[in-house]
Amino acid sequence: MRLSAAVAGYEAEIELRDSGASVSAKLDAKHYELDVRESGNGYVIVSEGKIFDCRIEGRPESGHPVMVTVGTQSYGITLTDPKCLRGAGGAATQADKAARIVAPMPGKVVRVLVELGDQVEAGAGIVVVEAMKMQNEMKSPMAGTVVTLNVSAGITVNAGDVLAVIE
Amino acid sequence: MFRKILIANRGEIAVRVIRACRDLGVSPVAVFSEADAGALHVRMADEAFCVGPAPSAHSYLNSAAIIDAAKQARAEAIHPGYGFLAERAAFARAVNEAGLVFIGPPPEAMEVMGSKTSARRAAIQARVPVVPGTTESLKSVDEELTVAASFGYPVMLKAAAGGGGKGMRQVAAETDLASAFETAQSEAVASFGLADIYLEKVVERPRHIEIQIFSDSHRNVVHLGERECSIQRRHQKVIEECPSPIDDPELRRRMGAAAIRIAEAVNYVGAGTVEFLFSDATGDFYFLEMNTRLQVEHPVTELVTGIDLVREQINVAAGARLSFTQEDIRWHGHAIECRVYAEDPENNFFPSPGRITFLRLPGGPGIRDDSGVANGDEVSIHYDPLLSKLTAWGRDREQAIDRLRRALDEYALSGIKTTLPFFREIVRDDEFIAGRLDTGFISRFNQRRERGRPARIEPEARTDRDIAMIAAALAYARAQHRSQDHKPLEQSKWKLSGRVAALNRASDRRAFRRGPR
């Protein structure tokens, strides 16, 4: 099987020949002959006599990052299967000059520091979100105008919710 | 001795108290919120009572429901742990009025020390030095500006009812004061229900050193030495050790004597901690506050003195004398604790709630783990993100660090972000290894990290990365393979259930054969 894999700042083509306990893998020009044992949530891989304890979080799907931990080091790896290229590539990032203030975690909005249409400076506080008893002030990364304000004090938000947009 | 104790807490500290109960042959009773019905502390208890919905204001802070549960269970005493109701005098009184024993100090002592302003007054009366600051709560931003100007910046705003870094803000310049005051006040209201804020001058590059004291109801008061807790983020401790890397017996004796004077001044009973700031530059120490409860970081003192503080708390609450005298206390070796939080150290220590999908705890010589979670548990947004405390003991500081480094590397946890990768770097940091600590350690450490980040990846790390990519690809390939194998089979339900029944019979036979020999 052929796949391409990307990890922070690095991409490689992988070719796998899987015969169960032994796997040969070609990663770009490098060749690995590996002994592989399935463990509870990943693999114990032996390469040239060295042991690599690999844990995989979640089920890898083409185009979606999966977290692989080797020993104490974690890697976010995105695989692309050339066989299912349709639907690949996320929504294009907006090229215009807008900043979305996004909730980094689930929590409760305790204060909204701006109103729709306000002019704000870079670094100005926009919304204060409380989670796990800590209040975190979401700041604007740029100077601009508050063009969208989706929250009010007291409401609960989820990670990834867009709280406000500065343009 | 008590037959049954109710533990009015959750997480790792509830588990810790349950363990002390087991040691003493006391039956532990747990309480839980609706979000915690399957939590580890509930599973480890003999009985458990639901005391309300997930938000702690309606459950773990619901004194009436907790006291009701204790009465229903016929418990004789309540251990509050730390946080939640541990330092609320009104709760201690309500427990006593219900005919139960509160495992902690008398409410009067909690009241004096519970307000930081009256605590400062008590310290001054006990001839213990304090940091220059206000002894009264501030009424307005204007008053604050005047006072801050008289001390000189930087200054620290603190909630009078505070603790755990909540309602606390350092202010570097006059222009930041008003917004910091507002944030501190609203955090104070959210966390403690009181808006009172006071102000202190900031001692530059201080160490945070605290003294563990213990007293019984027979007027015996002793100290168990210091803990150094200088490594803090957001004014909350993340690494603590005993003894301090300063390790000066004369300083320990002087600080211990000061802490004992404060405990005596408020007729203290039980375990308590007197916190000081220590300046390396001048050798002076200043009283900061007294925590009228068991501390999160108590294990380092336990490992070095060999004294079980929770067991002692329970014995003292039952009326016994302290099981040791000041002369009995010896400090043997060195212990260091890391607080494993569900937080992302790469993203400003933001909380990282979620499900723990894999957990393998370290062990071996000199390692102690105090966990409040198990594999598969959900870490909820409602509570403090402390998952566990990993503590290493060694004959000296060097060995303790060696063991801690080994245990941190062994500690495997997936599903959520934790502070583990951060600790793995700290125990390899030269400044930490040299013991050059102060409360600004983490921000300087982060700067060192930014500067020292390797531009090129080491060949060893490159192999790790390659193997990680191959492992991901292999998991994908095998999943594809399996789904192709199984997809088109439209099986007869009858055949399937027949096969399942046959399998069950086979496994029954195996279970029978595996029975006791």
C-alpha cells in the first residue's frame, strides 16, 4: 500500500508490505525492515534491534490527523490515501484580513468586553471564558472592528466555537 | 477511633484520604456529583452518596447535602480534603453542630487565617515578618492606585479569601491596575463568593518556602520542616520539594519556630502550612499566609519524614496526642513532586478536558503516584484539572531527580494533553538541576526553551518520527484491510447467534478449568 504522510514541516511517501509480524516499509529513500507486535492501543515495533513503543490515538483516516506517541514523543500525522482523494483538503483559509476569536476549550463566557462595531487595538481583550475555575481573556490578534459577536455573558461554549470576528 | 469517615471531596485527595482510612481500618464514605458517579474515589469507597449536579457550587460545596449524607451513613467524622469546603469555618461549625467531628482546625483559627488581612495582623502580633502591604480590603480602584504608588510597582492583587492562585494578579504598571482589579474581583467572587481584594508589594525573585506544622488538642505543636514550592505557573505550584535545595538547618529552625508561633497564636489543631517568601539576596523571609488544611504537596514531607500526615490528622481529630515529638522528626533524603494537570503546556497551560484513552503509571524504587483517575475516565470541565501527583524520593536531590526523570518518561497517558512533557524538560534543565529556583522560574525556563530549541532534528528523533509515520500508515492499512474483508457479508442472524452461543460455552469451559486448584 502507498500513502503519503505529513507531520509538522515534513512530508514523505510511504510504501508498506505487511506480512503480519514482519513489515517492510519504504519511507522516501529509506528502507525499514520491522518486527511488529500489536499492543493494546498501537504497536511495539523493533527496528535494527531497537524497540519503539508506539501508541495511536483514534483511528487513522485519510486527510485527518492522528496522534502517534513513540516513547514520550508525540506526533500529529496526517495520512493521504491516493485512492480516496475526493473530499481531500479542508476549507480554504480566508485570505482577507479577518481574525476569528475561537474558544480554545469548552467553558462559560463570564464577560464580553466589546460591543458589535467597536474599534479594537491589537491585544485588546474581547471575551473572558471560564473553564476549570480559571478565567482566560481572549484577545484580538489585530486592530480592527468587531464585525461578528456570537456570545453573551453566561452562555456555555464548546472548543472551536467562533466567539467573535475582528475585521 | 472512628468507625466511619465521610470524605467531602473528589479526585486524588479523596483517594488519598480513603487510603488512610483503609490503613486505620476505618470505613470510608464518598460523596459525588452527578458527573462523578463512576469516578475512582467512588469506586474505592465502601458507600457513596450523590450530593448534587455537576457544578461544584451545587454538589461538593453543598454543605447541607454533605452533612445529610454523613448522618445517613452514620459516619462520625468528615474529612474535607483541600479546596471546596476545607477552609470554610461555617462548614466546620455546621459539622460540629450536627454532632460530627470536623477533621481540621477549630473554626476560629480558620476564620483568622481565612482572611489574608486578619492573618497578616496575627502574624505581626506573633512577631513574624510580613511583606509590606495593606491589612484592610481595598474599597476602590482609586484607593488602590494611591496605595500601589506608595509601595512602588510591581504590586500583587490578592483575593482576601483566596488560594490556588485564583483572584490573584500581578500588576507591572499603573495603567494595568484598573482592569487587573476587575478581573481579580470577579474571579474572587466566582471562586470564593467574596469580592474583597488587598494589595502587596512584590518581593523580587523570591523563593516560595512553606513550613508544615502539626498540633494536637493537648497543646503540642511541632513543625515538619519546609517544602520549596517556587516552581509556579499562574501563581499555582506545579513542582514541590522537601527539603528546599537551600537545605540550611539553621534557616529551617528559625522558619519552623516562626510557624509554630503563628499556630500557637490561633490555638491551631491539626495539619497546617505556613507559607513564606524567601529572598536569596537578603536571606530574609516574610509571612505570606497560612493554609488551614492538608496541602496538595504533603507527600514530599511524608516521604522525607516518614510520617503519614493524613493518618495523623485522623488520630488527632479523634482526640489522640501526636504520635511524635519535635525531637523525633528526622529529615531523610530528598523528595520532589510533579503535579500532573490536564493542561496543554504548549498552549499557555490551557485546560484540556476529555477522555483518558490510555494510562500506564510509573513505579519502581522511590516512586509514589497519587492519582485520582483511571484509564477510560472522563476529565470534566467542572473541576480542578489535577489528575495525579508523581513524587520521587532519593537519598539526595540528585538521586531524586534521576528517579523522577525515569518515572516521567515511563508515565504514559493518551487522550488529553497533560503537563508531563513539560516536566520531562524541566528535570533536564540545568537551572533546575542546580536548584536555582524562584517564583519566576517557569517564565525564564520558557525563554530558555525558545532560545534553545534545536534547529535541526537529532538523527535519533528522526527515526522516532519515521517509525511514528509508519505506525500510522500501518494502522490505516490494516483497518482498510479488515473493513474490506467484512463488508459484503449479509450473515444469517440465526447462524451468528448459534456461533456466539458456541463460543460462550467454550469460554465457560475454559473458565471452569481455570478455577482454584
